[in-house]
Amino acid sequence: MKPRPPAMRAKRRYILVRILPYGTTADQKQVYLSVVEAATSLFGDAAVGLAQPAVVFCDGGYAVVRCRRGTEKDIAVALATVNAIADERAALRTVAVSGTIHALRRRIKPIRPFSEAGDVKFGETYFTVYRYPRQKVDLVEKGIKHQKSLFFTEADLEER
Amino acid sequence: MKNTDASIHPYPAGDSTLARMALEASELGFDSIVAIGDAGDQYHGIKVLRGAVICAASVKEVLRQVRSSAVRDADVVFVNAGDISFNRAVVAVKEVHVIRNIHATRRNAFDHVAARSAAERGVAVDISIAPIVHLRGTKRQKALQRYADILSLQRRYGFGLTISSDARSMLGQRSVRDIRGLCALFGMTGAEVGEALSSVGRITEPHRPVRVVG
């Protein structure tokens, strides 16, 4: 099929979002389903159908959401109402909006935990400690599914 | 205090500590937060004010609770809204700064009489973004209706508004830009959002006439 000439193509906007909590291994399809559910429940089928949201990239704690030009503000608001991805608590933070994916890729700063992960015990529960830049410490309950997470700082952890 | 998140609930009420939520707030564009039931201090350049929430069924109970040490030590005192007579009476209590949980009340629970009284006594009404973020369907629609109603009263009578994330986790906190977008859903303009975000500063440090001392 012959592609449309550039002047006839729909103009797009791309929104870079950071996925919280850090270390969430979100599947692209699951992120898309969460975004569409949030947008549809907020603006309805008609508005979301015109906005054509899609997740075109999802890796390293970031995702790029595509939408039609002019609807990026509405989609950004809808992204703020995302609470969960695949039944796991999550939040999406809008980082930047651009007309090209290339420009957004330059804004991606991968956030990886420092190598030394440890263990800590609160009450009867064991947590795995993940340390991140800016003295952020995420505690993830040891288990198989639906583990509880606590969000501390280095100073909080030293106090306990 | 230009941008203040008017209430957060740090650990142990939530899953994130006060320092972590303050760190998150600084990244989200806030310069101060009100922590419910936690000690006030400075974390990562964020001013942390102490907040207290009074949950009472009657004004008598509110008057009893405002005398407690936890409430007296608080920088900002919140009262959970109730029925129409309760709200009309509670805005007249001197120690009360903000009425919150307004989205959970009946349609006319905060009416023009309470609005006028709130404006005269400098009592603000809290707009929590938590119902907009977390609720879906008719419950969120009702919350948006209530906020639109409060906004129309605010434009008419000029009482203060505060905006809070009501977050119990750093995942529940939202950026100033997100809050502008979420508040636009019920017709709040950018200028009104800016005014509401800075109103906690006016509550804690109200403008008073200059007094000549000595």
C-alpha cells in the first residue's frame, strides 16, 4: 500500500512518561490497556477514539505514549489518573511532550538500583532493599505475588 | 510558600515516609507540604507543616477536639465536612482553618450561607485530587460536580481554596502541572489553581494590619 504524502498524514505528539515505582517491569500492552482505561473513563469513547492513544515504547522505567496533535494535554491528564498497571500499583509521571520520539529518547535517563541489594526485617516481614539515586530506598516484601512495597530514604532506614 | 500540597499522610498511615514524600514533592514542583499527624521540619528544601484532621459528628465534638494538644500544635487544622448544619457551624470555629472531604458530602451540604461565613472568617475549603485520580464512574462524576459547585460558590463569595493530593503513598502524589490539568476538568483556571496552591501560606501567615509595638 502506498503511504500517504506527508501533508495528508495526521500530526502526532509523543508523551514521555516515567513509570513508578522504580523497577516496575511493565509490559507495553499492559501499559497501553491502563492508559486507555484511564482515558476512556475520564473523557469517554468518542474523545479517546479521536485522540488515538498508543504506547509506542516501554522500557527501562519509561514509556512513550503517542496521540494526535491537539489532544496531548487531555492525554497527559488521563495519564495522571493511572493507578495500576496489570493489577500492580503504579503511577505515570509525564516528563516531556514532543513531536518526535527521537527528541524524547534524549530525555530518558535510566534509573537503575545500586548493585548492593540487601534484606531488612520489619516486624514479622522480610523486605528486599533497593537503593536508588537521591538516597531513595524502596523496600519490596519478599514473596511471589502482590508484595507490599514501602518507600523510604536512606536516613529513614538508618533510623530503624 | 508558593505551591503547597495541603495534605499528605506519611508512614505509618501510608507506605511512604515523610522524607520520601517530601523528596517526591520537591521533584513534582512543590515547595511545601502539610503532613497530617507528623512533625513539621525541613526535608530536601521542602517545608513540612504539621496538619491535624478533626473527624467529628457534632460541633460540640469539634470544640472538644480543638483543645487537644495534637490539634493545638498543628499549623493547619482540618475538619471533615458533614451535613449542612454542621458545616455552617464549623466554619465559625476560630481554630478551624480548612474544611475537607467536601466531595463525600451531600449536594448542598456546603451552601451559600456556609460559603459567606467561610469567606468572612478566612476558612478555606480543601479540594482533594484523590477522588479524581482514584475513583471511576459515577463516584468520580459526583466528586467533579461537587468541586464545580464549590468553585462557583468560591467565585461568588471569595473564600479560600486549598488543593491536596491526599496521598498515602508517593505513588498518589501528582505534579503541579498534573494538578492544573485535573482541576481544569471541573472548570478551574490556571490562575485559580495557582491561588489555591499558595493559600496554605496565607492561612498559616495571614495578612494582618500593622501593629505598633512599644
